[in-house]
Amino acid sequence: MSGRLAGKTIFATASGQGIGRAAALAFANEGARVIATDVNPETLATLEDENADIQTRVLDVTDGAGIAKIAAELGAVDVVFNCAGYVHNGTILDCDEADWARSFDVNIKSMYRVIKAFLPAMIDAGGGGIVNISSVASSITAAPNRFVYGATKAAVIGLTKAIAVDFVGKNIRCNAVCPGTVDSPSINERMAATGDYEGMRAKFLERQPMGRFASPEEVAS
Ligand code: NAD
């Protein structure tokens, strides 16, 4: 396979839909060997139909033992792409301890688990890249009703910078991508769940400096 990423191995989370799916396809289209994971077997299966070169594995990023197992099997990879994320809708007054715990587990502790599992082999192999998906709703800016989500995505930026500074001497790059609103399946589901899809979409669009949503493919590229 030719392409800018020929010969590279990518481990990715949340590849079933949205940004993660677009990224898995973009990596594969650049010639990489992609191990694409998601907690949802149905969406993963359709990814395999779209690109037979992508290997898929069902993986829940809150499952530390499952992550350790797959990291041990794969050994050194060139890129770790942490995309799994979950949006809790609401302010601090809507966020109970279970919402807080789930948001931090899926959105940030998952990255701690994945990076800790893959990093030693990456260092031994001479280096690599880690890409974590954060959001503009983080330490960059606040979005309404994104209390705990914004807190987790700010934590992603802190985790990313900490790893970058600790391992730059080992040829490890660690970066975060902070998208604005992206036209993904889950955001459309959240807008529909309000009962006023068109009204919500217009509200979201109003606060996009570009005047439109980004596409998953744009973020992937
Ligand atoms: P999405 O929300 O539509 O899909 C999320 C994917 O993550 C699904 O395939 C789901 O099965 C998977 N997932 C959820 N929990 C998981 C778990 N425990 N283990 C493994 N996989 C799990 O996709 P999206 O909107 O493109 O979001 C992808 C990432 O981008 C998330 O981290 C999200 O916070 C971030 N993001 C999204 C937007 C946006 O507007 N859509 C903006 C900024 C950042």
C-alpha cells in the first residue's frame, strides 16, 4: 500500500461513527494499517465493509483489562488516536456524581489507560505520535450546558501537554485536536432529542464562527 502513512500502524478508539470513523478511513486511505476499535460492534462492522484493510476490534475504553490485552497483542504502534467521548448535557446542577464519574471515565481516564498501555512499546521502538480529541468546549471556551463535558475536555488538554513535555526527549509527540461543532451522528441525535431539531440546529449554527458545522472528514484530515 502506498501513501504518506505506508508502513505505519495506528491504534484508534471510537472508530464506529463520526470523527473516529472518518479518521480511521483517512488513516487507511493514506496507507496505514489501522486497528479500529469501538464499543459498538454494529457500526464497526459497517466500517469493515467500507474498507477491508481496516482491522476492527470491539473495545470499551472504560475496560482497563481489555485495553491492556490489546496493547500487549499489538506491541509497538506508530500512532495512538484517542477519540472516544461522551456528552453529558447540562449545568453543574444537572450533573450528579454518576454523570461526573461516567464523563471522566469515558472522556479522560480512557486516555490515561490507553496511553499508559501503549507508550512503553512506542518508546522502545524509537517514538511515535499520540493524538487526543478534546474540544473547543474545554479550557479554550465554555459552551452552554456543557459543564462536565467541558471539564473533561480541559483535562484532555492538560493530560496531552503533560505527556508531550515528559516524553519529547523520547521522540514521542502528543497533541490534542479541539474541534468546534462537528456534524456527527451523536450531535444530530442530541438535537433531535430536544424535540425541536430545526430550532436547536439553528441555535448551534448561530454560534459557529464559520457559519456552518465542520464535517468529520475535515477534522480527520
Ligand atoms: P459520536 O459522538 O457520534 O460517536 C462517538 C463514538 O464513540 C461512537 O462510535 C461510540 O460508540 C463510541 N464510544 C462511546 N463510548 C465508548 C466507550 N466507552 N468505548 C469505546 N467507544 C465508545 O462521534 P463524534 O461526535 O465525532 O465525537 C468523537 C469525539 O470528538 C468525542 O471525543 C467528542 O467529544 C469529540 N468532539 C465532538 C464534537 C462534535 O461536535 N461532534 C466537537 C468537539 C469534539
